[in-house]
Amino acid sequence: MIASFGVTALCGVTEPAFYGALLSRPKALIGTAIGAVSAGLVAGLFGLRTFVQGGCPGYLTLLFFVDQNGGLHYVWIAILVAAIATIVSFAATKVILSRDMKRQRNKNQVSLYAAGMLHSGSACLNGPLFVRVNEKGRSGRLRRVML
């Protein structure tokens, strides 16, 4: 389903992607915003102009950037800006989501220590249970857990 959101977003219709995928994953929305800002900066630096008002911005609107004399200078800038938006958005979202997944994994990594005996697979304890939370690859504090 997300692949169909991507196809419609590349054609300029971003509502299915926004409401269907990005609102449920706010970290991905941050990566998309980073890509949009970087592409906007490049478009501003190169002086990108459009010669047709309105329309739905996407890859299908490249002809909006052909000037009155038929020159393709702004079309090439638009292609560059579109490539930057796509690549930076993808890379930023990938980095943000992978860091978030690593944080979740580190948060969920819990090693159990018991003052008694622990059998593999079963929690047969003869004493209090202590939990060591491992954060960022460092050993955490021992905390007593009441069962």
C-alpha cells in the first residue's frame, strides 16, 4: 500500500501519502521535510522559475519549466531539484527511522540477573529479580523488580 502512496506522490498528489503513511509515522514526516527544505534551497539558489501557473507539482509537470523561447534551462534545474528532493528525503528518512529503531532496540534490550537461580526459558527464581537496562552500549544500573 505504501508503494502506491509513493507513485501518486511522485506524480504530485501527496494527500494519500501524507494521510495514509506519514501521519502515522511522524519521524518519516521529519525526513520528508528535510528533503523539501534542501530542494527549496537549491531551487532558490539556482533561480528556478515556472512559466505556467497552477497545476499539481510533481514529475509530470516538468513542461511547466520550459520558457517562452522553448529553452530547457529551467527544466534541467527542475530535474536537479526533484532529484535532490527525492534522494535527500529518502536518505534523511532512512537515517531517522534507523536511529529510532536502534533506540527502541536498545531500550528493549534487558538482561535479567537473579540473586537465585534462573532456568533457561522459565523464570524459576529463589530470590529477588534484578534488571539491568543496557542503554547506548553501556551497562546500566541494576534495578530491583517486584514480581
